[in-house]
Amino acid sequence: MNFKFRVLSLLCASLGLVTISRAQTPTDGLMMPKGEICIAAIYENASWGRYWEGNFTRENANIGTFTRQMLMPMVVGGITDKINFIVSLPYVKTAATGGQMAGVEGIQDLSLSLKAQLVDKALGKGKLTGFTNLSFSTPASNYLSDYMPFSLGFGANELGLRAIGQYELDKGPYLRGSFAFLHRGTTEAERNFYFNDGAFYTSTMDVPDAIHGQLALGSWFLNKKLRVEASLITFRCATGDDIRAYNMPQPTNKVDFDRIEGFAQYYFTGGRGFGVIAYYNHMFSGRNMGQFSGFGLGMTYQFKAL
């Protein structure tokens, strides 16, 4: 019911880039040129009225409709034409329409990422590109991770390794796939006893490792000023337990989901300067989490720094 998605996953709004200057994110098939900097601010609003308890969906009148809002500043820069860095620091706010539990707000996790282009080859009537991405995130504030679903995040360090492949036709349409393994550490709960397929007399909780995959189909329009993309995103924890009947979720839960997303980005000048992004996503299957639907809006500004 609680995940970063970036934040990983409700954060998969691309900022875009092709052969001219564009911003980019850890999951897309794009790179920033050397010395280019892009500053972005993204607002996201996602909510659910039903959630998955294990594989079973139910409503919770003690929560009503749950809402998670996020404001995420982001900086992307070109170290070289083939190596980029990405930094983000989200501010998250949670709330619910029912019950007595109060929502929380604050800074979530600092995410650092390095992305490298390994393949750039003409193939048939298009171009094949390949990338790898190494990411690390850590809690940036002392938030309560065991206050789910209201908590800001999992409260654990995360190390990710991603592979990305994209084939783009010369006339614009492209198909991209990515796959990542996420190794996550432990978090400290505000209690010294909990169940996780058995009784544990400790405040330390293991947050399950996970895999994250994406398949995207998109194209450019209006002389490379407008990019439109549709994607299917999947997330699976390697281990973990299910939410026990009529109980709250916890960081040890096995969280799975599948999500569809539509995304658009428009550049006012077609190069450096301002751009805007918008996206909508919906989770159509899941396990131990809320059935989120949400939208995001953002603005980007790109300039030559060096």
C-alpha cells in the first residue's frame, strides 16, 4: 500500500530527450549532452478507495479515500555525452477522508542515479540504443516507516541496477523495455514485536527486494516538440508476507502491482528552455497495496551550464 515509486513507480514520468537537448530519467532511453542541466518540478496526486489485502480487494471505512500528494524537484545533468547524473528529493503528504488516523507530510528519500549509454547503433530503418543505470536512495528525514499506509516511504536504503533497450524508427515511433533489480535494506519500527509469517521480537524489519519492469510505446510529433508515450509497468517483491485480515500493512509485506500509464511532454522551443509534462496512471492489479489512480503535472527548464 506504500511504495516510493520513485517514486519508483508513480514517478515514472519521463522528461524526454532525443538527438537534440532533452532531459531524461532513469527509466527512459534518452541522454543529456555534456554540460547540459535540466531542472524539473513535478506535482503528483494519487488516491485509492479500495486496496488489496493479499490478492483480495476490499474497502476500509476507517480510511475512506486515501490520497498521496508529492512535489518532487529533480536535477539531471550531462557529465559526458554518455554518462548522466540524476538527483531527486520528493516532499510527500498523505491524508484520508475517514477514520481517526492523521496523515503525515515531509521529505521522503534522496535518490541519486548514474546512467550510461552502452549501445548506439543504426539498425534497419531505425536505431538501437542500450543503457544501464545504477541508483541509490536513502531516507532524507526521520519519518515513521511502520505507519502504513500513511507513512512517507519504506524507511530503508535501496540500491538498484537497471538495463534499458530501445529501438526507434527514423520517422519517430519507438519501443522501449527496461528491467531493474532493487536491493532494499532494513527499517526500524516503533515497536519491538511483529508478525511476518511468524513472530519476531525485534524492531528491525526486512524490506523485501524487488524487480521493476517497463514496456513503453511512443512517438514524437510537431517537429520533435511533442512526445506521447503509453507504457505498462510491473513491480514484484521477491519475498514478503501478506497483510493479515483487517490489519494494517507493514514494510515486510510482499507488494506487487501492474500499472498502465499515458504520458505527454511538450517543448515550447524544441530545444533548451521551458517544457511541460502531464501523465495519468492506473493500477489494474496488485497485492498488499492500494488500487491507486493518479495524475502528474510538471515543468522543466534546460540550459547549457558548461
